[in-house]
Amino acid sequence: MSELNPFAKFQKQFILCGTTYKYFDLASIDSKYSQLPYSIRVLLESAVRNCDNFQVTEKDVKSILNWTPDIKQGSNDVEVPFKPARVILHDYNGVPVMVDIAAMREAVLKLGGDPEKVNPICPSVMVIDHSVPVEFARSADAMAKNLAVEFQRNKERFTFLKWAASAFNNLICVPPGSGIIHQINLEYLSHVVVEDEAADGSKILYPDSSMGTDSHTTMINGLGVLGWGVGGIEAEAVMLGQAISMVLPEVIGYKLVGKLHPLVTSTDVVLTITKHLRQLGVVGKFVEFYGPGVTELSLADRATISNMCPEYGATIGFFPVDENTLSYMRLSNRSEKKIDVIRQYLKTTQQFRDYADPTQDPKYTQEVTLDLATVVCSVSGPKRPHDRVSVSDMPEDFKSCLSSPVGFKGYAIAPEALKDVGVLHWDDGNTYHLHHGSVVIAAITSCANTSNPSVMLGAGLLAKKAVEKGLDVMPYIKTSVSPGSGVVTYYLKESGVIPYLEKLGFNIVGYGCMTCSGNSGPLHEKVVNAIEGKNLVCAGVISGNRNFEGRIHPNTRANYLASPLLVIAYAIAGRVDINFEKEPLGVDANGKNVFLRDIWPTRSEIQEVENKYIIPSMYQDTYDKIELGTEEWQSLQVPHGNLFSWNPDSTYIKCPPFFDGMTREVPKLKDIEKARCLLLLGDFITTDHICPAGAIARTSPAARYLADRNVTARDFNTYGTRRGHDGVMSRGAFGNIRLVNKLVDKTGPRTLHFPSLEELDIFDAAELYREEGIPLILVAGKDYGSGSSRDWAAKGPHMLGIKAIIAESFESIHRSNLVGMGIIPLQFLPGQCAETLKLNGQEVYNILLPESGLKPGQKIQVKANGTAFETILRFDTDVDITYYRNGGILKYMVRKMLS
């Protein structure tokens, strides 16, 4: 706390077990406190504690205190700062973050400053979880082989991260093979209430909170910890001590009532909520759950719902702390003393909930209700996580998708091709047939579900019953289990279900995001040939949270999110268009039909096993040794020194060019003149389209770049692992094979160069424009930048020379990333779009920036040949303007350190 804090007089204390604990008594500041949503109370506490009248002012505190239910975003927006307790990073986004910060040290040194000033101030944890691929599956040694591949391919990256952990303050690195960032955050890293040391030996208490470089950081909201995903660029600023600037949000109260059907899972609940809230429209808003139905959900159920917050579009999906939360803390081996401190602090500061007591319900901007009894068994897909389909409707829905026009629910398969068959002559001597809807990937993956014992043990029990009935999975289906922590393996072993999972091909293949993040590895060549030979729409079924086009695997055009139980069920069925009610999965030893209902465990069956086998010692044994890592990690030799020794021959780690030519002075604001449109895109362009994470296509500019540096195709690895190297990543920008660019006829990463009308790879066209000295813009539809919070989805366009993006709407995290890289986000006026303005992408664009300066939300004039139209400047705060004027966050931070 700053010595200048004007709210110091509101600090009080209590004594527990002989220790003095200090805290801010927020209720004594203003009586309005008790009416605030619980999530807003956390924002208020942070502002009060960090108030120094510099980064956080008394006016900011009053703005948060004055939050009212009738607040409406976009109308007199109120800007407030937030300083989280900590930052979490995964390696896909964490590597470029640390590359930037290492380069920042050099930039500060070159400009005459002290590079030692470049150090994380906010405590930060890097979890290496995105690098392990499913190269091997369906074998007992698959995990060991995948780990070996991971280290062989990523040694340079891991060495760099291990160096960073030793060279920077306040940075801890959790080694590869430990688990998934959000599950580790839930089970181990999160404090719920932070205890800091005071100068007098007492403890200072405040709510835990975290910013993460992954959009699913929101999973921790299920534990009552405020947190959300930000881009890596914004995370860098937070790590270096900068407050996040945000618009005071609307808070949607989501009331849960009723009880779940015994056969319904938490996955079904979250897919239902995701579809509901997407339809409601909660982008940029807080969602806070309340009502008696919350008590029906386990802590892990709540975490699953919070995990998919990005899919329903909100900033957070928050469950305030209650006794269930503390029971989970006890189960996951947090100490009784810690739990007592959490309870007393949160009750004393009115941040502890009794969901059965309606008198504790605050007022919300809007209230909506879900009766849990209405939830049915569901999946989502085939291309978006919010397109929920009840399992009973799947046969007709998939059939409709095949024939419908190309879109989120369509493939435009010609009538004569609907019955096409791909033939597989398998190594076991049998012949198999692939059809539209055949399952070729079935993966129990992702922290969204592997953190939840009920669905993981449910899958194990379903596998046991299936094996006992004589059911099996076709050998060509790539099956896998990739848990989010070693705790999962512990209880699956203790409960005795692993042999049954393995009998169906669901071996544990590693600890990490794996298939969910696009690291699904290769399909068998025979499977690929059969699919491509008949242009089949084959399916992946995963227990993940994302199923965007091209994400899971290039050859699974239909991808469905489902509970781990349904992943196994669809794998046994071998197709997604099965009617589980009427069609059997197979026959038993007596020739009797076996239906899904015959092997599906009830919630009470699962609960009985869960209560028997999940104990605190599992968490203790798993996490006592987590920071040691494997022998491979321990043997990594890292360079010494506070400045990194860049290897000019590396194709993984390279000093980025973001500070090249930088001076101490802030450049003058300039119009964007005579720009060309690089891409003309439609709705729902995701960060997977802009910045692919998966395999590097062998004919791509990135592949040519690597081949020119003697990297063989088998060692290309993935785009996600190459994010520390701008030479690869700039060539991978918009490299998704499913990208639809309206300037060209075919799907894929191609565009037209104007005025020559030459069709080129997107990177090659951008290079040609660069040689000609022509700036670039991009035009898009609704929800531009949805999906993962990838900083390279902004860095890539920046490297291509894109100066502005004009879209109908932006996803909030990506919008912040664009600003952070000095790209100006402009939004069409309501009712306008490229079509209504008759923009075809061939125009020359001039964007006029006012000499008097920029203001959030102001109108910016754009001229496109003879058409002039106004757009809305999507800078949400004055801080956005500061970043843009500096050429982005990175340059702003360097200038700040120099001053």
C-alpha cells in the first residue's frame, strides 16, 4: 500500500491464531458497498488498496462505488483501473511475452536507460502446457514418446524460458509435463485470499485476482477469484506494473434454479449456458451467478462454466466464494488455517455468499434465469462452441449441415456426393469404410473438463461398462486422454477405471492442452487419403472448449464439443449422426443389442466413486514436486546474464523488430493515406484464422522460410511453438486453410494484389505492398478477433503493414491487442457494413485522424475512392489513445522506463 493512500484510515485488523491480519473495511467507506455485485466489490478493493492518486485515484474509487444497475456500456462509459494480484502465462503466449521483455531490456539500454528496470513487478507464473503433441496414441508408451518429441522439438524454447525464470524477478516457470495452466491455477496456484507481509510483521489480506495470457483464465472465477484473459501485449504491461484500464462493466445476474437430471453432466450445463448467453449478448460485460441452483453444482462444475466464459462472450463468469468453495480448498490440500483466514476475511468484508439466502442478492444490470431441470444431454458444433445441439437432434442436425450452404452450419455437399464412401484397408487385415460424419478423432482433453472429477470418472465408468458389454472402438480412430494435472491420473488409477479406458484406446498421452489447442498430431496416412479422396466431412469429438474451423485438425471439418462420456460414446459408435435412443452401439456376447442408456452412469454412481477415491493427499503428492520438472527439464543448461544471447541461426527465438528505429520522443499523429485493402473478410473471423496455432502447411510462406534455413518438414513443429520468432509468425499471419477472403474465389490464405490483380499468398502480397510503400487496411464483419487471446493475432497484421481494421464489431481482448500494436480499430456505424457501402476491397482508402487529437468513441471519416463514410473509433479508454500515440504498449512502456 502506498504511504500516500488516502483510504489508509479505513484499514482495520483482526487476530486469528495469534497472527494479526490487516484489511480494508470497504463497507465503512460508503453504505452503497453492500448493494454492489460481488465482482464489483473486488474491483473496488483493488482500487482502494492501490490508490496513490497517480495510477489509481480517489476519483476512480468513487466511480466504482457509484456503480449502479442502470449502467449501460457505450453510454457515458466510465474508465477505471484494475491492478490484479498476479499474472499467469502459458508458453504459446508466454514465449513471445518474455521475448518482448528481453528485447525491451536491450531497447532501454540502447536509448541510454537502465535495463535492470525492466523486471516484472506483478508476481507471474509461466506454465508450459501448450507444446506437447499427440504424435502417439493408443499405446502404453504414448505419453513417454510424446514427451520425448516435445523436448526434442522445443529445446530452444524451453532453454529460453528457463533462462527467463532465472534472469527476471517475480517469475516462476512450471515445467512441461506438469499439466494445463488453468487446472494448475485452480488446484494449486490460486490463493482465494492473498496474504502479503507488512513491514510490522503483520499480514495484509486482499482478494486474489489474476490476469492471464489465455482467454480461459476465467476458469478461476469458479473458485471465486476474479480473473480474465488479456492479450500477451497487455499482460506485459501488467507484469511491469501497469494497471489495466477498463470500462466499468454492466453486470448480468444469471440465476440458477432447480436440479439437474441424474444423467446430465456439467458439460451439458455449460453448453446450454454458452448458447443462451451468446444469444443474449454479453460481450464486454460481467456475468455473476446466483440463486439456489448454484448449491447443486460442485466447485468443479462451476469452474467448467467459468472456463467457457470466452465462448459466451463475457469478460468474466463469476461465482462468489461460499462454503462449497472452502470444501474444495480443503479437498485440494489447502491448510485449515488458510481456509479459516479466507472465511473470516471474506465474511468480515461482505464478500462471502450464501446462495440460498436471497437477501444477499445484489442488484444487477439485467437478470436472467436458467432452470437446471431443463438441461438435456448436448454437444456443440460443428464449427462454433455456442452452436449447441441436443444429442437427440444430432442425426437430423448433421444431415442438415451437410446439405446447407457453406457457413457455420453448412458444407454444401452436393446431393450426389452425400453417400460417398472412403475405403480403408487397415493393418489388421480388415476393411473399414468412412462416410460423412465418421469419427476419426475422439479426445478427452482440455482443462474445461479434465479438471472435473465427475465427468472424468463418469467417462471411466462408462468405459468399464462398455468393455464389460464387449464394445470396442474402431482402430483407425485417434483416441486419447490428456489430463490437466497428475491428480486426474491419480484418481483414475485408484478407482480402477484406467484399464477399461485403455482397452477402448483411451490411453493417457500426456499432460497439456494437446488436441484442444490444435496439437492433435497426424492422422494415419490411410485415413487422410480416404477423407481427401472423397472430400468427406469427417468429425472430431473432443471434451474441449473450442472447435473453430481448422483448429483441431485439417481433416476434421466437423468438430463437436462434448462431455468426456459422450466422447467415448461417439468413438464407440464411430459416427456423429447416430440416434442413440434407437440405434445400438453394438451387441454383447449373447448377441443382445447394447444401447448408450445401458452403459451410461448416473450422477449418484459417479458421486459415490468420487467421494471414495478423491482425497487431499493426491493433490499434495502431485504438487509437492511440480516445480522440479522431468529429468530432461532439470538437465537443460541455460545461459547466464540479464541480457539474452540471441542466436542468429535460431528459428524459434529471435529478437523482435518492434523497437527498431525507436526514439525517446512520441511521434506525431498522421493520417493513413492511399491504403489498400489486404483482405475483405466476413463474420466471426477468429484468432485461429488470423494466427493459426497448429501445423505449418508445407506449401506456406512459413514453410518456405524454414526450408530455406535447412529445417526439414518433419521438424516444422507448429505455429504455436514458433511464436518467439517474428520471421516465421509474420509469414503465418492469416495462414488458416479455412480462411474465406472475398477477394479470391477459393478458401485459404490467398489474396489479390491491387492494381495488378495478381493472386498471391497473403504474406507475399503484403511484402509487395511494402516494397511499393503502400500502407494496408483490412475490412471485416461481425465479431472480428473472437477466440483465443493471441498477441500474434495483432503482431502478425502489424508485421504485414496493416494500419487499421474496419469491422462491424470486435472481440474485446483482440481489440485491446490491436491497440497494443498500434493498429487502429474502426467500427462501422450501426446498420452499415462493407455490403451496404458497396465496398469490394479494390478501393484506395484514406483515414482522416483529427489534428485536435483522438477521443474514445469519436467518429472517424474514411474515404474509399468516391465513397466517404464515418466509423467509430474503438478506443475504449484514454489509455488506449496513449498506447496508440506511442506506437503501441511496448514502446510506451520503454518510454515510461526511460522517463
